[in-house]
Amino acid sequence: MKKLFYLIIAVALIQGCKKEIGNNSQTNLSGRFSLSLKSNLKSAKIESNDSANFVLDTIKSSRSFYFILSNVGQSDITNITITTDNSDFSVTPSAIQVLPGTNNKNSSVLNQAISLDIAHGTRINGVGYTGLLNMGDNYCHINIQGVTSNGITNDTVKLRAIVKVFAKVMAVKVYQGSKEFNFAKPVRKVIGGPFDINAMNYFYYLSNEPPIVLKNTGNVSINITLANFDANSTILQNVTLQLQDTVVLILSTQPTGYGAGGYIRLNSNGTIFDQQKFSLGNDGNAYFGMVYWQATNSAPVPPNDSIYVH
């Protein structure tokens, strides 16, 4: 009797194991996403139902990164959508009709290239200007979803990737005592000049005291060059500012029709800056102008015309 009891238990266990193996086999028929970065950067490949970080390069301006989306499962994945949760990060394509599985004998295409375009200053196509990313770390999630089959039913298959990029921004502030000058609201503008700038440059009218201080408020070092508004563009200062460094600007004492002043060139080795605050030179550097207004009894205030052609 005991032998019969143990035999029944053994048969039940064997049947249970066979059923479990059968379910795993059916599950393995499903399509599965795999996402990898097409780069020399070290980054683990991630697969369906995983969530992992892709730490991308530091960027100085807008840039595209490329990924490979694969189906490493046996069944096809269809109706695929790809989205991000950060408007500064966009993916192409945003939809894929089908990504064949390894069991699909009619297609040799198992991979799809994905472009992640990150807008930071200049537009991706190089035409026009867009907003800047926050200085430092910026994140987004890439969400991928599709439909696959496990051999019996259709299931939703998902993948979520966390992407991080470090954005560099060139930025400065200019003070005279406790007063900070607003680069977005220039007092004057200038066209042309010996420095061959296509854009307009901003002019500020300042008294001789206290000194004018420029501070590096970005997250990249800046080479600051201050030059005279004269025929030779005589250089008055040339200094490199590290993060949070300051320099006192020594403006020209040579009088002009509007006082004395010069233009400042900000060279950050290609790092983007806010073009609503600084002029973009045809050399890729940022520029702005400053003027000491030398008040006299005959001219106590600056002239009220808005554009000065140098």
C-alpha cells in the first residue's frame, strides 16, 4: 500500500515538473527587446523588463546619440512605440511596425537603429537656435513598448532606459558694485567694427566707479579678451577664468564719440551660450560691448540714439 502511495506521489511530481517546463518553453517563444548604445562608451546592454542607466558623453551643444534596438526573442514584436519623458530629448523613429524574432525565416533584419537627439543651444540640423539644457546632469527615460506572442496569447513587452547627459554651458555675469547688468536688455547696440562680428553687440553706459567685475558663472573655463574700439582692436586684457573666478575689466581710457570702451570676447572652446544675451561672432565666440560714459558739462548723459555704427 505504501509503495502504491509513493508511486502516485512520484507520478504527480513528474507531471508537475513537465507542466512547468512546458510553460517556460512557451514563455521563451515571446519576443524580447534589447537596447545597446552604439558607441565606444562602456554601457551594459539592457533587455525587456530591465531598467538601467546609459551615461552619455558630456555635451557642449546639441548632439545625437545612436542606439541599437534588437529583438532577442523568438516571436515578432509588433506595434512598437518609442517615447521619452523629456521634451529636450527626442527619438527617431517613434514607431516601428514590426521587429522580427529569431523564428521569422522571412526576414534577416533583427535590429533597428534609434537616434536620440538632444537639443542644447543650436538645433540638431544646425539651423537656428533653441533653449539650453540645465547646467550639469540632465535625465530622461526612453520608454519602448510593443506586442508579442508567447505561443498562446498576445502579451505586451516593455523596456525602460534611463539616460543621463552632462551639459556644459558658458555663462558670465557683470557687476558694478552691487548692480548686475542685464544682458537680455542692452542699453545700446553696435553694428560692425574692427572685430568682424556679424551680429550686434551690446553697449552699457557706466560711471568710472566702482570697478566693473566679470564673473564666470558657467561650468566651463572661459578665455576672456577685452579689446579697444580702435582701428587696431588693441588688446587690453587677456585672461582665462576658471569656474566662479572673477576679473576686473580695465576699459579703455581713450575717448570716443560716445565715451570710452571696448568689446569683450568670450571663448569657451565651442561650448554653447545663451544667444539671447550674447552676440554670436562669425568665429563661434560670444561677444558683448561695454562703454564708460564720460559725463561733461556739455554732455551730462549719453546720447539717446539706439544704434551705434562703429
